[in-house]
Amino acid sequence: MSGETELRRLLADMRPELQEGEFVFCTTSPESFRRLKIEPIGWFREEGGISLIVERNVADGAGLNYDFVSRMITLSVHSSLHAVGFLAAVAGKLASAGISLNPVSAYYHDHLFVPADAADRAMKLLTELQSERA
């Protein structure tokens, strides 16, 4: 498996990038999901239904309900799926400032969904965390 596993290097090289736009989490039934004509940036099948992560304007256009508007911060370091403690360190830094976090780990990068009104503060904290470990 490729990607970085060493915690110090992950934190020093994480390079947080605030993505454009706003994102929301929605849920729908499997039947409704198959009928939707949208492309979510992510989805997960769970017991209560299909959870979707979509751009806010897409959710609005499809008539999907949501109650959490977020911004996405991508940690640009290529983290390994075997890495230990990386998201814990990031979550701890944000939690200490009262910022909620919904992380999504993909093959190459970790993506953090934070409340839209806290995105700039989250970026500042993540940049501080990165410079502390450099």
C-alpha cells in the first residue's frame, strides 16, 4: 500500500486546502437513490438509508433535505489507509476550538467537512498544527 504512515510527516506535510463551494449531508432510501439524477461526491449505504455528500446547490435542485452546511478541507498529503493517529490529531486540534468535524478518508487523501461558518478558523488551526510539526 502506498502513502505516508509516519504521523510526524503526515502532520508536517498535510497542506490543508479549502475547497470551493458548500457541501451538505443528506439521506434517502435505496429506491429514491437509484432514481436521483445527481452525482454525489460521496455516498455510503447504512442501516437507515443511503447517506449522500453533495454540493449544496445540487441538493437544493434535487429537493433533498439537510441541516448541516459545510465546507470541505482536503489534506493534500497522500496518507496511507494504514496511518495511525493522523485524524485523531487533526480532530483533537479542531475539537479544542469547538469545531465539529466529519472526516472522509479516501484512497489518496483525507477530507474534512467542517461547519461553513468555521472553515476559516479551521484552516488557521490546521496550518498552525502543520507548522508545529514541521
